[in-house]
Amino acid sequence: MKIKSNGIDINYEIEGSGPWLTMSHSLACNLHMWDPQMPVLTKKFKVLRLDTRGHGQSGAPAGEYTLEQLADDVKGLLDALKIRQTHWAGLSMGGMIGQAVALKYPGVFQSMVLADTTSRRPPDAAKMWNDRIQTAQTQGMGALVESTLARWFTEPYRKSHPDVMRRIGDGIRNTPVAGFAGCCHAIAKVDYLDRLGEIRIPVLVMVGEQDHGTPPEAARAIHQKLAGSELRIIPSAAHLSNVEQTETFNKTMIAFLDRVSQRS
């Protein structure tokens, strides 16, 4: 389904019943990144998944995007669906968008799960992201598939799950170049660490132990800035920890959301 939000079509799916839970995916993925979580989440939540601007079946306008713009996309979608409050789960870019929404629109989120993400760009961010943009623009998204999968999953998992590598690889390959580039510009400028104290909701921070893109140090930095937050480092997982260690990810997330629901 699609709704016009903030000037573009946003593609989304809704499944399950219960309190609202909104889920936001990584760069170069789409809402199906969350498929491993759906069987357990839809038993307890009304789950809204969306394709971020530039990804999946959402609009992919040319130009540089900002995290604030991506936050406005989310708020426009929630408003169109008449969702006043929701829990949030975001991985990587989805975690950055979640921070942007929580800071710009306080009161919308009841809780947040921030997985494999960061609040502050590394010193070499501009060059790193510009190099990836240039590769995508000159060689196509296919040129990024192997290096991205190598960052996103541990080697043993990659070797033992060729079907998953094909599926995730196809998602990378099919991401519009304009959308990938636009979101790279947004990610390269993330800088929320010093403002995280403004967020006063329950937060679970999760990260794969072998995530080199948004490493455990970044998760610890977020956890330290968010009073009362919980931190879980997931063994034998790299960047897409929700895929590589689905059972651990799901159990940790459900336990957190159950605790939050009981408190509220």
C-alpha cells in the first residue's frame, strides 16, 4: 500500500493486532528485511513496516536527503494512518531515523529499539560515503553487493546461508541508485549523540558483536547517553543482527517490549 507523505509515495505494510509498532530498515534494504521478526511480533503488535524514501517501492527522488527529511516522511505516514503513538524499531539507518523522529517529534514514540546503529558520524564518514555513492553511480548497485554482504554478515554465516545471501544481495542490487545516494548523504551527517539526553522513553540498544560498520562502541555510546536504556550485544552477529541471529534478536526485543507494555 502507498500513501503520499512529505511529497513522495511511501510504501508500507500493516500486519498483526495490538499496540502499534513501526519498523524501519537498513540502507539498501526494504521492509522485507524485517520478515524474520514478523511471526513473533504480529502476535502481540499491529506492525507497520515502511520502505524508506529511495528504497523498495517508495519514491526515490534525486538529490541529497537529510535525516530530518526522512523523519518527516515517517511523521507524515503516521499522521495519514492516524497513528498518534507507536513503538519504534530501527536498524542501522532505521535507528538513525528513529533518533531523528524522537528528537523532532517528542511524544510520538512509546519506546525505541535501536539496533546496529550510531548517533555520530566517524571522522572519515564523508569520504567513505562519497566513495560508495561514486561506485553506485558509475558501476551500478551490483558493484556494491559483495563488499556490503561481507560487512553485514560474519563469514561463517555467509558461507552456510547462500539463499539468504542471494535474497539480501538482490535487495541491494535493486535499490535505486538515486535513493541509495540520497540516503548516504543523510547517514554521513548523523550527529545526535549530544542530544540523546532529550529522549525520555524506554530504549533497547542492540548490536552484533562483530558489527564493524556501527560497532559495539557506538552502541555503548548511545546507551551511556540514554538514562535507563538497556544494552544487548549479540554474539556471532555482524551488522544485520536481526537476520543472522534471529532467535536471540527476537527474544530480546519481545522481552523488552513486554516490560515496556507492563510499565505503561
